[in-house]
Amino acid sequence: MGEQLAVHCVGLRHAFGETVAVDGVDLDVVAGSVFGLLGPNGAGKTTTIRMITTLLPAPQGAIGVFGVDVARRKLDVRRLIGYVPQQLSADGALTGRENVALFARLFDVPRAARKAAVADALASVALSDVADRTASTYSGGMIRRLELAQALVSAPRLLVLDEPTIGLDPIGRASVWERINQVRADTGMTVLVTTHYMDEADQQCDRIALMHRGRIRAEGTPTELKAIVGDDATLDDVFRVTTGDDLGITSGERMRDVRSARRTARRLG
Amino acid sequence: MSAPLGVPLVASAEAPATHPRRFGFAGLVVARAGTMCLVELQKLRHDRTELITRAIQPALWLLIFGETFTRIRAIPTGNVPYLDYLAPGILAQSALFISIFYGIQIIWERDAGVLAKLLVTPTPRIALVTGKAFAAGVRALVQALVVLVLAAILGVGRTTKKIRLLAMCFVVILGSAFFCCLSITIAGLVLTRDRLMGIGQAITMPLFFGSNALYPVSLMPGWLRVINRVNPLGYEVDALRGLLIGTPAALGTDVVVLVLAAALMVTVASALLPRLAK
């Protein structure tokens, strides 16, 4: 009863037609922590995140975000969330500042505070100098940081990142995490992240859940998970043991998702 | 069916958001529509290419078709010169061509993750669609102004009364909102850009020729009159013609039909939007 929960999921299930993407997921994310959702393509990570962020309904099970029922109070839940999708989603036809200001308006940041909030969000991701250039001139890493600024401008209590560093070079990845950790240190924001990078999960996440075929197969701190496998084990080893080296495309993975991930990686160069 | 949350949470069920809701539902819809319109204007400010390229087609209609048919007097339009008669029709056509392909932008936004991000903001679906519809209206309006200037250069006898010009803006926005939402509805049904492009191209010309944009209703065969009667473009053209060149028009009926058609289509498009988010 001691810890505040940012996300609380009970018995989540979602199917696309005959294909069960998420199959009875129970998940607790402690407020203020970084929680990593790992798993192979088609494991059900993105579907789980889409249900938590209200993009998909949860036909079975229940979700609470900071105690607010997602099924009943979608708009209130959305006010608590900042979301960065897998794709590069900044609008290239707008400047960096306009991209962030759009989300400040959509989150009803009061007019008097809006300009400063936008400037602060851009400064927090080190984009102030290029804020008035159109986003189409940004590099992949800069666009990712711009998307972070869009998600952060409303000062969310929960930041949801769907593979935020996919396709970025090590410097870009480090830069994105540096910014996230800076904001966390300042605000105590909770982070829920999916990633394919085991080293990233090991370094950045307080707790990790490994998903496979729609279910959570293992959960714990990185140290706890590695200890299950043995001395000197890495999270890659845990991943292999959990999935049994069986990466067959089954639950939930769709051609569009794979194509989208590849397109993002290509755009990031 | 949702199961009850099994574990009592420490966090309050009234967990405060940083920026809580400030508007009623109607205020939220207006605020979101304003935001979407602003974004559309910002995009136009950064890149005016589309504004110029989209002006070519109406210019050709007015210059070639309009001038030629004015000379040969093939279409009886009473005391009104054919070019004057045609100009409101081309104005409506120009707005139609912009808004009917707006669904392609929605599909692009879905593929780029923009739609998902918009749907995770505290914006009801209906407010998002209304915002998009009015944004299409603003873009069409800017285009309509270009057509109006072209028409003025060609000597079309137009109204200079501010109230009539404002009413024309309102009619263009309403018509564009309807066709934009029709496009989003089709996008929600077919889900892919290629299919939407094909359907858009297939319906655009029938909508245009099945209206009074080029010729008076009195010249239409019976079956075409029926199509014109259920075609919102016909009401848009009728209103624009009445406002711009002062021909007899059922303005009240035109506006009521356009408002109802736009409201209906906003509702249908909003219902189908979640299909695009899956």
C-alpha cells in the first residue's frame, strides 16, 4: 500500500480478429520510476501501450492511470499523459516552436503561460537555437527531441515512449535519454518505455517486464532478471531464455507495424 | 466488459492533471477548431506553393471554358454573362477539390504517428474532426480568395458588400467542412491512401457535373435534377451565386442544408476515426 502507482493494469486482453495480441496482462508501474516493456516484434507491447494511452479500448480487463479509470474517464487520463509514438511524428511543415505550441494548445496550457512553457520545453531538449526552423530541416535525433518537447510541454505525470530511440546512433540515443533523465530529476515524472535495445533497458529502467506472445513472461529489476539466468548473464540472455529463441510472428504483429518501424529507421538514417 | 480495478490505488481517483479542463464541451470544440485552423494557416505561411499550383485549374476553367462559353452563348443564363454565372461554380469547385482529398492527409497522419499523438491529447474525437473540417475550410477559403481575385481581374461583376463577402466565407467553410468529413469518412472505411485517391477521383467529377456549377438546374434532365437536389455542392453554388452576383437564390435553405449536412458528416467521420487509430 506504500507506493503510488502510475499505471495499474488488471487482466488486459485485446484481439485483432482471431489474433490475440494481448492475453491477460497484469502490470503495475510505480510512480516516479522508469518501467521498460520489452519483447520481440509482435509480443504485444505496442498494443498494451495503446490501451493504456486510450488509443485502443480494453475489451477485457481494466486500466488505471494515477487511479483514474481509463475506460470511464479517457479525457482525464489523456491530461496526465505525454506520448511519443514509434514513428517520427513531428510535422515537417511547421517550425519546431509551432510543433510544440500546437500541443501546448491541445493540452490547454493557459495562454499567459504558453509562450514560456513552449520555450522551456524546447530548452529542455536543447532545441532553442533551431526552434524557428521548419522541422523538415531537422536531423532524426533532433526530431526525436522535438517530439519529446511536444510530449513534455504539458508537464505530463506519465511519459509513454514507444521505441523512442529506434534507428538513432549511440550519440542520439544517449542525448534522448539524457534529456528524459533531466526532466525526471526536475519533476519526478514516471516513464513507461518500450524498446528493443537490451543495453538501453539495462541502463535506464528501474523495472522491466518481458512480453512474449501477448503475455508477460518475466518481470523485475534488471539485476533480478539477470540473476534468474545466472552469473554474468545479460538482458540479451534473459530475452533469449524468455522467448525460447522463438521469434515467430504471431500475436498482433502486422505488416503495417513492421513497415512503420522500418520507415522510421530509414528516416533516421 | 471491463473488470473492476482489483487493487485499491494509493493515488487519488481525482489525480490532478497539470493543466485541468477549462472549457465546457462546446468551448473545447471551438478551441480545438481554432487550433487546427491556426496550424493550417501556419503551414500555408511556410509553403505557398500549393496555393499557386491549385490556382492553375480554376484559372483555366475561368479563362478557357468561361471566356469561350461566354462568346458562343451556348448556355442560357438570362441577363447574366456566362463568365459571371460560372465564377461561383468554379469557386465552389476549387474548395471541393481541396477538401475532398483531405482524408489523404489523415491517412498520412496515421502512418506518421501524428494521428495517434493527436488522439492522446484531451480532445474528443468529434472536436478533432470538427477542427480538421474547419482547417480544410480555412485552406479552401484562402484558395477561394485567389479565385475571387482571378474573377475580378476577368471583370466578373461581383459584390463589394462586406456582409455578403462574409456570408460567402461562411458558405465556403461549411461546404468544405462537409466534403472534408466525407473524405475522412471514406478514409475511415477504406483505410489506405491508394483506395481513397481512387474513390476521391471517382466521385469528384460526378459531384461537380451533378451540380449547378456549370449550367442552370432548368437545363438538367430530370435524373440530374434529383442528383443536384441531394448534392450539397448544388446548395453551396446556389448560395455563392446569389451572394456574389445577386441571382435569385434560396439562401436560407442553402445554409440550413449545408449546416445539417456538415453536422451529420462530422458525426459520421468522428465515429469512424477510431478505425484509423487501430
